Amino acid sequence: MDQGKPKPERKGEGEDAAPSFHRLAFENSSAAMIGVDADGTVAVANRAACRLIGDDPRGRAFLSLIREQDRPGLDQAIATFLAGAEDVSVLRREANGVIHLLQGDGQGSLPVEVALSRAGQRLLVTVRDIGSRIALRTIIENMPGAVTLFGPDLEMRACNAKLQALLGFPDSLFDGGLPSLETLLRYNAERGEYGPGDVDALVAERLRQARIPEAHVFERRRTDGTTLEIRGAPLPGGGFVTIYTDVTARKQAEEALQAAMAESERVRVHLHSVIEHLPQGVTVVDPGLDIVVWNQAFARLLDIPDTVMPPGEVVPYADAIRFVAERGDYGPGDPEDHVRQRVELARNPSQHRFERVLPTGRIIEVFGRPMSDGGFVTTYTDITDIRASARQLERTLALMDEIISRSVIAVFELDGDARFRFASGIERVLGYEMGEIDGRSLLEFVEPTARPVVMGWLAGDLAPGEKAVAPFRCKGGRQAWLELSGYGVDGGFRGVATDITEKHHQDLKIKTLVERLEQSALHDALTGLANRTKFTQRFDIECDRLVRSGKPMSLLVIDLDHFKAINDTFGHVVGDLVLKETAEVLQGSVRATDLVSRFGGEEFVVLLPETDMEGALTVAESLRGAVADRKIRAPGIAEPISVTGTFGVSSMDRDELLALDDFIDAADRAAYRGKRAGRNRVCAATDDAA
């Protein structure tokens, strides 16, 4: 840097001084302008140039203001102009990175566009800050979809690299520069993208719509079967911007989800029908303390009329409590005091089980438990068997009708060691200002368990176009899930970080809901054993295995002996205990590959894959002994209770396949013969009738 040469007077005195008008225009121009002498020294610089550089550059070599790696080629261009070239030249050097103007003490730099022109015996250099233009281009190139920008005359001003690949435009359309909107519309119309019709008419209609731009979002099914979401918005100065996103996978997922929801609805209707025909009453109270689900058995057991609980309507929990309190269900006292006490308990629900005697004399067992996201579910049981446990219902997560039009994103640039050297919008994503992260590593903000993923992304180990998703630790300790995309540049990396925290949590909630629905749909509520639905699914799988392997399969039907007498003598609570302990004995006495299930009442069914009749009889005899040996101790009963079971056994092989109902019926008839023969025994379906 030439610091020794004296600086000329800013007023421009001497033989090169410009007239006052031109000098004032030069000094007050919003464009940064620098006058360079024949020896390459800055002779004059206006206020805009001084502000841009952060210092008065007069007397310094012009090339000393340019970042060192950007100087090659620029010195020749300056020499050419000083030698007498007349044409104005604009230097951006887009292919190899922009020209960077050093600022202040030379520690910072600014991307600029440099224009050279002659001004008398001097070279006039006009400098424009193009940092925002680069940031915009980076955003456009790293958008998840294709982007186009059209001006008021429907000429394309900009597009990203994804446009051709996503919309299938050939290189020939771009050979002469960016194509016009009419060119693109005609190409699409000719290949049938807009359906049948006259090409000129199709193009004319779309051009008419484009000349009156309005914000719009729609989907278009392309001829190759993919689905595009097209989202457009007008620009303030005329023209419009359009974003094209391939939503084929999302549409397929939506269709799969709709199918799953339809299946869930079928199961829900089936379960609702089961609930409605059970003697158990069921209620579900949401976090807002409204009763959102109940069955007729509940209203019947508690003798609540339709005027209090109209079918199909949401009923405030307090209204139902007030009705039963006013008729004396909770004993003496002010009914409103009872309401307040129970509403307060409902706001902080905990698992509970107790018995209540109604004014009618019926004894109701009340069992309630809270749901994970608030609210609680309660079952009301009379003297009948418990056919289903309390079912928890959650409000289904609302699916978003459209893609978020604006996301929280940050554009950043890293050096070769993944340290930040530029970031825009990072405060909206991580909560840090640029000054707080400048020079710090991106990996410093990634949760330790996810750093290998981000390191692999930076190293280019992921598949082309694949994005990295990882949890980040924000300022203040908050965790955010970010989706990262970008590309290598200048020995470093440029990228975009998008906050997808909300979507990540929604995905986790949906997964949890599906798992809970699947559990409740496939298992017996009382014993936890497989129900008939799960048993049927497993039977179909084992039948296919039997056909492939040729190995036989057997089935046991177990009917507990004198179970009605246990219920009549000790009550249904003890009867339920007997069923649960019997289920525990059976489950703990078979192989992991066997399946124990309860279809209802006191009957159990066991599926024994790869087991012939002889082996099944051995297993049945072992189970019969285990059930008989179990001593069941019930609260309030001095002596332990023993129970026996009668076992029916059926078997089939590849040469004589049976439908499930026939398979069960064969074992059931064998168990019936065992009952007639005295109970507590094992009978095979091949045995002759007594």
C-alpha cells in the first residue's frame, strides 16, 4: 500500500479541478466513484466511496483496495483503459467468485461490481455493493424447489438450476439466454402439460393471466406422473416470482395416510360398536374438561337422562357432575361444593379405582387414569365381565392445508474448517447475532450425538441433493431441528439452514399416536393377550409358512372349568383376577413363537406353529397341569382359589388346510367332549366321540 504519497485536496484545486457543478455532482452521488491517475494511484474519491471503504483512500494504490486473490486480471484491465480504451467494462468475475473490496484496516471485505470508464486523463472506477444480490442468488439456488422471476414484460429475470431438471426443460430453450414466459408456456403446451386443446389458445390464456398477476397456489399433474405444487406471488414493481415444488412423494404419503385413516376409521367404527354393546360405561374428558366421548351404557348405568347428556354432543364435565351431585350420589352436602372439589381433582388427574353405590342400589366400579396430553378416561363397570379397558382418545393432529409460505431460514458461509465467515438471518434460527458466531465452528452449535451427520454432510458423504437434518443448541438453551443444504465454494461452504422443529415434533406425535392405536386395536384390554384381530393376522402368516415349509400347525382351545361359579361366589373382580393369572400362566409356559390369545369370556386360544398333534397334546397336558397348580390369592378371601381347564386340540398339515373358524371349531368340539367326560382333561380333535 502506498502510504507515503501526499493526498490531493478533496476540493480538486489545480489544473485538473472540475467545475463546481460537476464536482458537487461527483461528491454527492449515491454511487461510490474513485478517480485513478495513470500510475494507478487514487486521486479522488467521493463520499459514497469513503463510506463503502470505511476510510479515505486518496493517495493509495487502487489495487491495494482489492482483495489480493481478486487482483490478477484487474490490473491488466486498468492498464488497458489507461492506455486509451474507450468502452466501459463491468467486472464481476462470476465464474471465479466476485471481486472483494477491502474495508477499513483490511480485515473485512465486501463483494462488489467494478465498472471502468474514462474521465479525462483519469480512470473513473464505479463500485457497486452486490452483497445482497449474492445473498438472494444463494437463497434462490438453495430453495428446495425450482424458482423463476419474471419482469413486468414477462421476460425471465432469474431462475435457479433446479428449474430445468424439475420441469424437464431442454438446454436448447436456454441457449440464447433466459427464455421468455411465452417460450416456456408454448413448450409445455406442445408436450401436453396443460391438457388437450389448441396450443395457441392455451398459451394466450396463460399469458393473459400472467399479465394480471395474483397470489396463487395450485397443483398440476405432469404427463410423466409427477405432481408439482406451483406457488406464485406478484412483485411490487411488476412481474412475479414463482416456486415449483415436486410434491409427488407428499401426495403419495397423503394417499397412504388417507388409506390408513380409512382403515383406522373402520377400526374406530368397529370399536365404537363394541363399546356401545358392552355393559361397561366409558367416558373421555379432554384437557378443557369437556366430556367428548361416552357410550349409552354410561348413561344407563348412572341413570343420566338425554336432557343432561344429549347423544352426539360435547358435555361440560361440571354439568354431568352437578346432576349426580344434586340427586345425592356423593352423599350429603352442598352440591356445588361437590362439583368444585371434583372439577379441581379433574384438572390434575391421577389414576384411581374405587366403588360407588348409586341411589338405585347398583354397585359401580369406577376406574380412571389420565392421558399423556391432558384429560382422562374413565370406565364404569357393573356386574358383567370387563370386555374392554378404558380407551384413550386423542385429538387427531391437524394436517396443514398448505406448505408454510415463509420459513425461518439462515444463509451462511463457512471456511475450510467449518467456521462462520458470513451469516444472514442466523439470529432467527439460533438466536445469535453475527458478531457472536463469527469465526466459531458450525459444529459447536450441533448437539454432540448429531455431529457425525453434519460432518458427513460437509464432507460430501451424503447422496447428491440429500439434506442433513440435525438438532442444534440455540442461544438460551433451546433446541431447534434444522435442515441443512448447500454447496462448496472458495475452499469453504455456502448453505441454507431451515428451522423444521415444529414438523419434527409433529412427526413424533403422529408416530406415538399410531403406535397407541395399533396396541389398543390388537390386544385384549383385561389380560393384555392378543385379541381375535391379531390372532387372525398371525394365523394367516403361519398358514403361508406351513405351505412353504410343509411343517404342521396345531391349535389349543382352553375353557376354564366352573368359571361361572367363581363369578357367582366371589364376584367379577375375583373372576377378572382369575382370568389375568390364567393368562399369565399360559403366556409364561409356551414358546416365544407360540401365540396365546383371549377372544372373550373364559376361553383362551393358543396357536402352535410347526407342531404336530403329538407335540400339541404334550404342550396341552403341560399347560393343563400348570393351570391346575396355580394358587390364586384374592384380596378378602382366606383360602387360595384353584381353577382347572379343559383343553381341545386340533392340528392340520399342508395336505389338509383348514379355515380359521373350522380350525377353532375342531378344537372347540374336542374341548366340549372333554367337558362331558368330566373336565380338567385334554381331548384331541381326532379322538372318537364318547
